[in-house]
Amino acid sequence: MADKKVKLKSGKEVILLEMSVDDIDVCQDTTSIIFDKDGKQVLKGINAARTMWLRKGVKKADDKFIKSLSEEEKNELSLLVREHQSLGE
């Protein structure tokens, strides 16, 4: 798998990086499911996981870049990063 240039719906262009298996595992393990006292499921670490996918899977994804993205762009881009990593699985 090679790095891949993609264009977001907003028109911003980014380069998706090939991540190591270890980096993929860390990103996948960031989110956890816990149960509250009533037995309802609560997801913890969703935002941290999304940021980690962006940092590890997008070229030059520093704080300035990530802060420049809208919530919609962050969500779209994190999905693109994950899809790019799963090619071949």
C-alpha cells in the first residue's frame, strides 16, 4: 500500500499515509466501552481516537492542521484514513 492523495468534500487535499500495524493497533485500542451504573454502554475516548487516526495517518497532521478542520472534515478524514489502512485485509 502506498501513500494516497485524497480530496475531502470541502475541497481540502491531504495525503493519507501507510501506517504500521502497531500504530493501527494503538488507534483501535484508544476507544473503550464501559457500562454505567444502569448498565448502559458508554463510549470513552472517541475524540482522542479520531485525533490519533489523523496524526498517524495523514501527512503533516500537526495541531495547526487538525485545528483548521471542521468536525465534519475530521470525521470524514478519519474514516478515509481507516479505509486506507484496511486495504488488503
